[in-house]
Amino acid sequence: MTSVLAASYVVPIECLKLLWDPMTRHLVYIFHFRRKLRELERNKRIHASVMAHVSTEVGNAEIRGCICTDEVIDWLRDADTAVAEAEDICSNAGSMMQNSSCFRFKIMMRYKLGKQILRASKFSFDVRLRKPENLFVPPPPVAVLPYPTSLIKNNTSSSRALAKLWDFLQDDSIGKIGVWSMGGVGKTRLMRNLNNEFQGTKRFDVVIFITVSKNWNKDMQKLRTDIGKELYMELEKENEARALRLLCERLMKKKFLLILDDVWDKIDLENLGIPSPTEHKGCKIAITTRQRGICNEMETDVEIMVEILPDKESWDLFYEKAGKNIPTTIENVARSVCRECSGLPLAIITVGSALRNEVHLDQWKRALRLLQKSNFRFENMKDRVFVPLKFSYDMLRDGQLKKCFLFVALFPEDHDIADQDLIEYWVMEGYIEGAESLGDAYQDAHRLLILLIDSCLLERSRKKDMVKMHDVIRDMAIKITSDSTEEGKRFWVKAGMRLEELVETEDLKDKDKISLMENNIQLIGVDLYCPNASTLLVKGNVMLYDIPERFFQYMKLLSVLDLSATSIEFLPESISVLVNLSALILKECARLKRIDRVQCLKKLRFLDMRESGIIELPEGMVHLTGLVYFKISYTYRLQKIPAGLIAQFSHLEDLEMNQSFYLEGLQNPQEIIKQFKHLKCLNNLSLDLENDKLSSLLETHCNLNNLASFYLRVGSVMATSKTEYVAKKEGPRKPERRGRCLDITGDAACKRLAKFANKLCVYQNRELRSISQLGLDNLECVEECWVWDCQEMWSIIISEEQKDNTYPHLQLLHLERLPKLSIIFSYNVAAAPSFFNLQKIILCECNMIPFVFQEEMIDQLGCLEELDVSSCRILKRIIEGYFKRDGMCLPKLRCISFSQLGKLEQLWFSDLSLPSLVDIKIRRCPNLRPPRLTNELAPTLLVIEAEEQWWESLPEDEIFKNHEASNW
């Protein structure tokens, strides 16, 4: 009996023991609540202090050109999250203790908040423990960046001038070099060739090429900032004294050549922060100018005058630009035309290009007559280059192309202009006639842009997809539009002249186009009387906060108005008189809140408010039924779009509304999407869809097959203003938004829309383990695949057996920051041959992948042209496996780049034929054994670029080192 009783007590005790541990784990959330809250607040303050210290260190390092490490970027992001969570918990706890009188409710809230406090404290502690030791890495080596320019031929006057420059730069007694001549003779081309000559040499650590231009207005801060950017320094926010000191300190550590092109005034190099060549023997300074007196003022040690071309060189250049097929019956007249260019290379190039492949004698005679009898006046002999340049303009085949050319003169001197911006301006101006749609108009405008480049009236910029106009050609264009010529008095151009106020002007009543863009205008103290003006460009005046209410009252014919990148909050009252306005551009007006009275602009066809601070769209916009172009992307403050508004824009062709907060739950996105069924003309769409359900709704209400282009982002990425710094620093390289681009983020696994896309981007996706989960049939049209920051992605492509030629159009595969990626191609190669069009593979920061692809893949990568692999910690080789047969080949591979691969030991095991290989780059791969590359295996190899230490460590008889074409 006793034993039975004992047993009966033991059972409850054991049960209590089993229950006690989990109970205490939960009870701990309730007790000692205030003490834990105080600890959390104290930890939050410590954490915020540490984070601020790290951010300051990183900021100071970046000013010096250093780059913060991936570890510190991740740590700052986590630290910011920890502080934000602690702030929210403390705020909620304070509110609970003040407002909650119900005991039961207070216990529940204590439990909930206590649980959050413990979790936040643990997370905060873990984050502090993980604070990285190395916050940043030294600045990257500043390479000599090539300039796009025509090469200087040997045995010419230009080559002799270049050789003289080279000799001066080798002379230690010469520190400053002046290059001078009239405009259009080729000073800039000479210096660009000089810049490119130093690629691959050790004479200078860096060559800094800065275009000063006429309108620099002695703005030392901007000039200093531009020089700093070439050294990866951020000096914009520094005060002048500190920026000067930082720049000088950085330059003193380098052998540098500073080229200041197109100098019009004396520049005080000491106040700029440039070490004197007499004190810093590793530096040289070269300037180009149109006036020899500037060389004297800047105390150059030697000067070179760039002469006009002699007759033979003039004819050789002219013959080349005219197409190299001038018939003998025309040659005498052609030589006379060439002589009218007075040996000026710019004139020879533009005139020759204007007559390219012309075979009719009467056209050549007409050209000679126009050049000889030109009524284009110039004030002095230095401006005689304008006559042949004006001829090149006259030879443009129609008025449409001439208008497009002259419009470019509205931009500041030496300004880089984005192709797309220029194209959109031309379309808004109505220059593109006969196009049936906006898409067609863009294509026609792009064709005209190419024609102007081919005519040498525009030139490609150093920056991608941008153009610029030679300053002499711009001077000629402004002369055409301002003198009493056949064009009439039309343009008033004050762009980029650093104006701070507009208080008085000349007579503008006859002016057609007015450009005040890229100034520092803060005050408008005059109402412009421009009754005939059709275009007003005020963009880029970031200090302009207010426009007078009556400012537009005398501009009733205005058709294009650009107020972008100003600081205005409202549109002035007089905007309502612009009843003929066709285009209103308010892009990057971050302070803009409302656009009242816009409903009066009933002829408006283009409305651009991207990256503006607009809060709500007015009800009156329903009257803007003629809109064909409406862009409100990146309007993070937008809270309201009137019901049914989008449906009123039945003529809309171009609609961009991605990255707008109204879709983040502030307004019903379903109602917006349902209105798309009324947009029968829609040709381009940019939109965010928070989930797969909305993507299905879009497919129902919008015919995606009819769209020429789209950018659709499905899913959401958490972002706050506090993480803006981190997001800016770690932003991944993204594809160009041309074509049909689908961006899948967050938890989305959007299969339905993938079949419409030719560019697929998967970013911070937490759902997909492989791209193939989207369905192979849905991926048949994909040409570019970009995948980054996907924590669960372990493979990219898993092909189904018996399915031939999967991914038939894939050309680019870009993989970045995929921590679990262990294999790219995972499938039965023999059963499913694929990837026959793959041209480029980029692999970066994938730390679990041991190789790029297996040797069985080689036969399928016959179109592969570029392979770029970097920062993969455990990657040991590029191609896995021993080749099963001889003669393995990647026939089109041209460029290979491997960098920061600490474990890389071998590229491949056996001989691999690379008949098209031109360039190999190897950086920070200390354990890499070089591949066997004979002249038979790589007959076209020109450049092997590697670190000197690694190169020197190779044995002298290493085949790789003795390749006869090698360079480093």
C-alpha cells in the first residue's frame, strides 16, 4: 500500500518537473520586466554609439578612397536593425505601461514584450560580438582609364607632337607643360592619345584627365571634387580647407600626371590642392588652352603649339573620312574642298564625313561653292573653323536632323548627355515626325542620334550610353541660333554658367528656346517676357526654392518646360496660362509636394515626376486625357492617386510607377491594376507587385504580349531610411531596363510572368532554391539572368531529362552574393543539351562553390565569350574534371578575369584550346598555378595582366610566362 502511495506521489512530481522547465522559460518573460527593459535601453545606447563610431570611421576612410568590406556592410545593416528593434520595443513598452489599466491585458503585453526584449538583447549581443576588425580595405589601384579617341598615325605632325610630349614627361627638370593652339586643331585628341599611351606602363600610378571648359567660373570646389573622383575620393561634403588638404595628401603618395583640358583662365594649383612638381618629383601637370598667355600665367616650363595639318596630312585625313573611294574625275574638286578646311582637323573630319561616299561631281562642286561663298561671318581668323563646320550642318539632309543637332547646344559646354534623355527631348519637342507610336518615335530618334555621331557633329562620351558636343561645334551651333542668319534669332543659352540669380535679361521676345540649366540660380527677380518661346529648360538649379507666381504669364506658347532637379515645393499660379504646354518635366524635384492647377494643361502629353516628393495627385488630373507618357517612379511620399484616374489616360503608351509607396498598402493596388484594361495603347510599363496574387491580376487586366518593354518587380524588399546608407554602398550591379525585365524579390516565386520576360532578375528572394523552380517552359525567352543576395539559392539550373535545348536564348548569367550556391549547372548533360547561346558568365561572392562548371559542359559553351570570376572563397578550379578526350575547345572565349580567389589552384587539368582568347586578367590569386597556354592553344592572346609579385614568382621556364604575346 505504501509503495502504491509513494508511486502515486512520484508521478505528479515527475509531471511537475517536466512542466516546470518550459513554464520557467515563459514566466521569465513576465518577471523583472523593468530591469530587462532598462538593460535593453542601455544596450541600445551602447550599440548606437558603436555603430556611429564605425560609420564615422568608414566615412572618413571612404573620403580617402578606401572601400568598406562586405563584413562591415553586413554588420552595419544588422546593427541598424538591432537599434531600430530596440527603439520600437522601448516605445511600445512605455506606451503599454502608461495606457494599459487592465491587469490581464498588461500581463499579456508584458509576456509579448518580454519575449521580444530577450530576443532583441540576444541579437544585439551577437551583433556586437561580430563587430569586424577590418572595416575597410585600401583604395583600389587607380588605373589609367582609356579615352575613346581616334589613334594618331605614325610619321604625322600629330605623332611628332605626341613624341615631344612624351620626351618632356620623361625629363625630370620639366614639371608643367602647356599645349596651345586655336580651337579645332586637335589638342584634346592629342592629350587623349597621351593618356592612352600610359596604359600598361609604370611611368605614372595614375593619369587624371579633367575637362575644365569655358564656363568653369573659377569654381575650385567643383574642379577639386572632379579630380578627387578620379582617385575614388568623395570630397563634395568637405569644407574647402579639409578637401584641399586631403587631396594634396593623397596625391603626394602617388606618381601622377594631371591633364587639365580646355583651360580659359589661370588656375591656382596650390589652392586647388595639387602638389607643386618642384616639391613632388613624381608628378607632372599638362594643360591645353587656346591662348598662349594662359601658359605664361600658369608658369609652364615648356610649351607646344599644335600646328594645323600640312596639305598631305589634310588630304589623307579628308580622303579617309570621305570614304576612301573618291573617283579620279572628282579628286581635283575634292582637294579644293579639303583646302577650304584650312588644315583644321575638326573641320576636315566633319566636312569629309558630310560628303562620305558622295560620287556625283555636281554635289562636290556645290559643296565647294558653299564653302567659298559662305555668308557665315566670324570676328577673327581663329573662328574661321566655323565656315566648314557650318557647311557640315548645312549638309544635314533635312530640317528634322538640323533641329535635333541645334537642340544639343542648349546643354552646358562639355556636358555628358544621356542618349535616352536626348531622345526623349527630341520626341517631346515634336521633332520626330510620322511615327505612329512613342516606341517608333524613340527608334527614329535613336537613328537620328547615330546619324549625328556618324557626321562627327556629336561624339561618344567616356561614359556609357552618353554623348557630348565638341566645344567648337557647340560655339558654331549657338552662333547659328543667335546671329541674324537664315535660322533667325532663336536660342538664348545661359546653361552651366554658374548664375546665382536672374534679375535682368536681354530682349527675349524673339527667342524660341531658353536654357538656364545647370546653374546655381537661387533668386528669380524678373518676369521673363518671351511671347514666342516654345521651350524653357531650368533643370539642375538645385538651389532654386521658389518661382515667382507671375513668372510664366508671358510664355503662353510654351510647349516644353523642364524644372527637374530644382528645390521647388509648388508650381506657381501662372502655370495655368500655359495652355499649349505639351511636356512638363519635374523629375528629381525632391521637395515638390503638390502640382495644383495642372488640370489647366489640357494639351499635356508628357508628365514626368520620377524621384519627386509628390504627396498626392490632384483630382483635376482626370482632364489630362491626352497623356501618352506618365512617370511617377520612386515617388516614396506619394499617398494618394484619385480613384479611376489611370483609366482616364486611354492614350497612355509609357507608364512608369514602380517604387511608389501607394502600392505598399496605402491604397488598394488591385484597383490600380484593374484600370490597365482601359490602356489599349500601352507600350511600356514599370510596376511593383507585392505578391504573386497581384501578378496574376496584372496578367488578367493587361495584355503583356502587346508590351514592347516592361519592368515588373514582384515581391518586396524591406528598406528604411536608416538603412539608406548601407543600401547605397552595397547596391548590386543591375541590368539595363531595356526589353522585358522581371525582378523577383522577397518571398515571391512568380512563375506566371516569367514566360513574358527576356531579362530575369532574382534579388533577395527567400523562396527559390533554384531558378529552374520557375519552370523550364517559362524560361525559354530569357536572354539575361541576374541572381544576387538570395540566401537559399543552392543551384541555378536544374534541367529535366529528355528536354532538349533548355534556356535556348540565354546569353548572360550574372551570379552575385549567393552564400549557399554550390553548383551552377546541375543536370544530365547528355540527356538535355542546352546553353548554346550563353556568351557571358559573371560569378562573384559565392562562397560555397568549388568550381564554375564541369568538363562535360565544354561542348555546350561554344558561344561563351567572357568569363569573370571574383571573391569566391573556396573555389579551387574553374573547370572540374579531367578531359575525357583531346581537342577540348572553347572557340569564342575572348576575355578571362579572375580576382580575389584565395583558394584557386588550377584553372583546368588538361590542355584546353582557346583560339579566340585575347585578354587574361589575374589579380589576388596567390595559389594559382598558371595554365598551359602555348601559341597553338591560344594563338590570338595579346595581354596577360597580373600582379608583379605573382608574375615574378613564376619559374623563368614557365610556358605561360614565355608566351610570346604576353604582357603585364
